[in-house]
Amino acid sequence: MTTLFLSIALHEVLFFLLFVLLPVVALIDILISKFEGHKKWYWLLVVFFTNIIGTLYYFLVGRKQKVRG
């Protein structure tokens, strides 16, 4: 019984991390960062509408497009 409970709890934590916390972190990072042109709007829309895929894409590609300095 406790193994089933731990399994369900672990799934809920993973769900929360992947589908709630990571996109929120990505959106906050996009909002406080500077991008050239309209790239900020592009990344906001990508992360907001494609959730986990857009979030992963932002962390892999989008963070490199920030304006440095």
C-alpha cells in the first residue's frame, strides 16, 4: 500500500516539475531578460502555448539568444 502511495506521489511531483514549475521559470527568465527585436514575444508565445516542448526548446536554444551586457 505504501509503495503505491509513494509511486503516485512521485508521479505528482514529476508532473508538477515538468508541466508547472519549469514553464513558470522559463517565462520569468524570458520576462526579465533582454532579446533583440521581437524575440521576447516569440519565446513567450512558444513557452506558453507548447508548454514542456517549448520550455525545453527555450532552455536549449533560446537562452543563447539573450542580449549580453
